[in-house]
Amino acid sequence: MKRLSCLFILALLIPFYTIGQVKIVIAELPANTPANDSVYIAGDFNNWDPGNTAYRMVKNAQGKFEISLNLSGNIAFKFTRGSWNSVEGSQNGGEIANRTANVKAGDSLALKVLSWKDLNSQPGTALPTVKLLDDDFFMPQLNTNRRIWICLPPDYETNTSKYYPVLYMQDGQNLFDVRYGFGGNEWKVDETLKKLFDQGDPGVIVVGIDNGGVDRIKEYTPWVNQTYESGQGSAYAAFLSATLKPYIDQHYRTLTTPQNNALMGSSLGGLISLYTMLEYPDVFGKAGVLSPAFWINKPELFSWQGLENAPGKWVYLIAGSNESSTMVSDMQQMRDLLLSKQVGDVYYQVVPGGNHNEQFWASVFGQAYTWLFRDHEPVAINPTQVEPQTVLVFPCSLSAAHLIYRQENEHLALKFTDITGKSVLTKKLLPGTNRLDLNLPAGIYLLSVTGDKGTKITRKIFCNP
């Protein structure tokens, strides 16, 4: 009887001990995983702590890392080797989305780690113009540190009399190098700018700010959404305006006026780019807003007093037709709202077949950049040393007419190329004043002007539908 009582007590204890237990096993690790390194699991169940010793995995009898946790329902997680610098990655070493699973007591998950962020051996794809500004730049407004990239124009080191506008881009890890890009994809910002520069574009400085990983939603949302940990966007915007931009202006040859400083981002990055421009209208004058996730803060954003700062600002709105069910309607409402607030200029487009991913944003980056900086001209350090401009070009906006006024007797050759570099029109001009009725399709063009007395000028031309 005593033995039966003990068995009964043991039977009660066993289910109590195992209830909620889910086993997670890493069935395969990358070949270059250091033999003595520990592996951890970090997720929404431990506040995304990448090196919490309570969540360090142990090797089982087969030499595989495993851990058993009391979990149930939907979970999100990733594997690390103790920090976010050594988090797991995609097949080609890029960033991956959080793993997700719906689990219950007794479940066992066998998973494969494809790569480690810090051990990625894939060759980099960034051009030499891309530099790591700082791997640990302090963000006082958020009390954290972040990796910052900078992409300089090809002539930055050689043409020291030239100042440049600046484009501040969110999700910096996705911009230049496939090794860091989400899902192993990148925007090819450096390649696109190099191609445009070779076609006559004056160039721009691009500053890429990495997102905060698990803190991305918090930092890119200006207001709190009750469903998500959010609402630190105002602090992030203050960092861009009060800390990062002054640093860039101090250390690089930049044009500092709002019209020469733009922001760009996709999804939540588009939301925070628009917000930052309107929150700091004396600092930023333009915003490239790609596939914006307005939905997460829609009530607050669309009734926000900061929209009164729209006059004089330029906003580029674009999304794909294959995105969320509310993407297009939200973007249309924002376009109409900005127009009602007397925004300086707004571009709006829905691309048939476009999806919510890096490939789509890479495909439209060039046209977004060219539209935002269509008025850009290089500026010398000492304006008194600038040669008198001999050619004035008035680009079309609502019509296709261009006026070119001559101040010197010189024969000119004009060449118009589209954004792909294809020549669409050439023209010879005699000395004097000329009017050209181009009848070009709507789009963005580069106009190169060369003269027989040394004139050489490039302009961006934007023709509206």
C-alpha cells in the first residue's frame, strides 16, 4: 500500500513537471560554427535577450543543441551565439525574419541554422564608395548604439570644391551589401547612384541607418499602437535631426538647407521618414515614402498637427499593387491630405505587380532618388569663384516645353537620356534664345549640354503626365 501511494504521488508529479514543455532542437548548424561557442534562443518569451544564460541551449546525446521551454501558442524567436552581432542569417548570409511557430505542450521542433551574421564568408557587393561610418554610433535620444553607413559620390575625394545634398535612409543594412540585406536581398543603392553619376548626375551623399532589429517597430512608430510595442519614433526622429545630421554636416562637405536634405524608407521606414520631415521642417525638405505602413498609426498620423508643415515640402509616394489591402487607399488618402495642406510637390504611383519586398524597392529607388533631387546642382566652397552660368534651363513640369537662354555666342549640343541611360533626343542649338517643344513621354530625364567654347552642364528634367 505504501508503494502504491508513492507511485500515485509520482504519477501526479510527472504531468505537472512536463506541462507546457516544448523541445526545440537545432538539427544542423553552419559548418563554420566555432566548436566551443554557446548557442542561445531569443524570442518574445524572454524579451529578445540574445545572451540570456537561462535560454542557453545544451548538447544532447547526438551532439545537437536543444532546449525545452514552457511555451504555448504563437511564438517568435531566433538563434544567436550570444549577441545580435552573431545572430543567425539566411543561406547567403543576409538578415532573416523572426522565426514563428504555434506550439503546445509536447511539441518538438527540429530546425536548421543556415548562417551566422558575423561569420558570413560571402563576398560583399558594396562598391568602394560605401564606408562604415561607425559600427557603434551612440543614439542619445534612445540610449542605444547603432551601425551607420555612408555612401559618398564617386568624385567626393577628387573634387574637393564640391558640396553635396544628403539622403538619410532607414533600414541601412538593406541598402548596399547582400551580406546584410533582409532575406539576402539589397536595394543596390550604390550601384544605382554610380550608374546615374556616370550619366551626368552630380551626386549625393547617402547615410544609411541600420534598424534596431527587434526594436524596429518601436523606433519607426511615432505613436503607440496598443497591439505592438511602439511609440519611440519621436525620439528616433530627434536623433536624425539633432544628432546625426549635425555630425554629418560637421565631417562631410554637405549642403545644409532643408531642400538639400531628404529622408527615404520603406514600410515603417516610409512612415518615419514622412513623420521626421514634417516634424523637423527646418531640417529636412523632402521624403521618399515607399510602401508606407501608415496603418499602424493611421488615426494619429492623419489628424496630426504636423501636417500643417507640408507647404514647400516634396513627397514621393509609391507602392505596388500586390501589397496589403489598405496600402493603396491609405496612400491615396495621404496624397489628398498633403495636397489639401498645400504641399510643395507630391508624386504618387501604384506599380502593377509590385510587392512589399526589397526587390521592389530596389527597382524603384532610382526613379525616387532622381525625382527628389531633380533640382540639384553642384555648389563650390567659395561661391565667388563660380563661373557665370551661360545656360539657363527651365525644366517642364506640366508641359513639355523648355526654354534655354544664351548669354554667350556659342553653339550647343543637347542630349536627353532616360533613367536607363538610353538616348531619347539630341539637338543642335545656335547662339541666341531657343525654345524647345520636346513632346517627351512623362518621366525623368538627364539633359547634357556641351558647347564649342567649353560649356558643360547637366540638368535633371522631370516631366509630369
